[in-house]
Amino acid sequence: MIIDSHTHAWHTWPYQPPVPDENSRGTVEQLLHEMDTHKVNKAVIICARIDKNPDNNDYIAECIKRYPDRLIQFADIDCSWTDTYHTDGATDRLKSAAEKYNLKGYTHYLKGDDDCSWFFSNEGQSFFRTTAELRLIASIAMGSHHHAPLRKLAAQFPSITFLCHHMAGARAGEKHPYPQLKEVLASANVPNIYIKMSGFAYVSQVSWDYPYSDTHWIVRALYEHFGPNRLCWGSDYPVVRKFMTYQHALEAFRTHCTFISENDKTEILGGNLHRLLSIE
């Protein structure tokens, strides 16, 4: 079974510059077509209530009703682009969304300059206690500089799975002594922090240079430190179309990361996330 850990869908394409097919490029039917073509069984949709799509949580909920066996919703809860980002009432908003959408997880995008002090505020602590009580996966968009507070938070709430987007802020172009990668790898010591093997184009020094061979030392380091059971492959479709096709996003990992055993690839491509979703 292959489960894509990181996809999006929108009724209107949210990014600039404008595209001629803005009302179809990001729709869930496009995602399902790619999944069917490349034999991907299920996908987690990471909601993002961005430009022209303030109703993205509701749009994805309707898609789940139509395709319940193929899609899993992780709702946008107070992401960095929202007016409610790190404001009072976060716990109530989380509870309401979890009940309304029958969630297995949610996504929370951190602002780049956030010092993560909110994690340890009264509101933040209540928010993550509720995450634990509801047995939700926390899918976090973050930079390498956010790892130290994330490690502290994850140790405080060991029953929460924290699933970090796009290799968790590692970048192939950084220089020795590799401070960004060291921060990411330090999080391997906290067993409930997981990493999405997605965003090869973001990690690479050249975003169009498939198969992104310059990222392989990063992928190898993550594999060696986190092990095969705490990594989950993701495509980042349809945003990934800016750099490559859905098939390229799959094969950049499956075909070209030859240092990962076939058995371990099977786990990373779906087995690990299947277990997480079943447990949660």
C-alpha cells in the first residue's frame, strides 16, 4: 500500500502568477487522477486556507464524503496565514474542527520568525493537551531553527505524533558544520517526532534538477538517524507541479534513493503512515 503523506487540493488555484486553469488545476479530481495513474492507494490532504480558499477545510470535508476510501483530511488549524494564529481560543477551535471533520490529524504552519514560545503558553499547553486527548497527529510546517522547542514539546507530550513537513527544514546547500541538519537530526532522539520525505525541490540547491541527487546526503542522514519506521513519503501535489510531475515526486524517492532497502521503502511509502493513522 502507498499512502501519500502530503498533498493539497483547492477549488481555486491559490498561487501567483495566475494560471489559465485556476478552477481545475488544484481540484481533488486532479489529485485522484495522479494517484490512480501511479497506483497510490490513499493520500492525506493538508488543508491550507490560503488566497481565494478560506473555505478549504470545508471543501476537503466534502471531498472526503465523495472519496472516503482514498482521502484523509488534516484540517488547517490556526496556520500562519490565518487571523487566529496563536490567539486565544485555539483549543476550542481545535475541538470544534476535530468534531466537525472527524479528524485523524491537523496541520499547523509556523511563521518563519516564530520563537515557539506559544507552545509553552497557557493556551498552547491547553491546545496540545487537547491534541493528545483527541489522539490527533500534529502535522507541522517548520524550519530547522524550530526543532529545539519542538523537541521540548514532543518530550512533554509523548503520545502525540509530530509529523514534520518536507524533511523538516534540512537544506542541501548549507555548509560545514551543517547547523540546520544537526538541529533536524537531534530530533531523532525524541521518538514521537517523524519526518516527511517530501519536498525534494525545496531541499535541493536547484529546484528543477531531477532526480535531486544533491539531496541524497540529506535523505541518507535522515534515514540513518530516524530509521525506516519514522519516515513517510509525500508528493506535495499539486504544488510540486511547479518543479516536476507526480511520478517524478514518487520516483525521486522510490527509484533514486538506492541506499534505502526495498523493505524499508515499502514502510516509508505507506506502511508507517498506515500504522500511525490506524493507531490515532
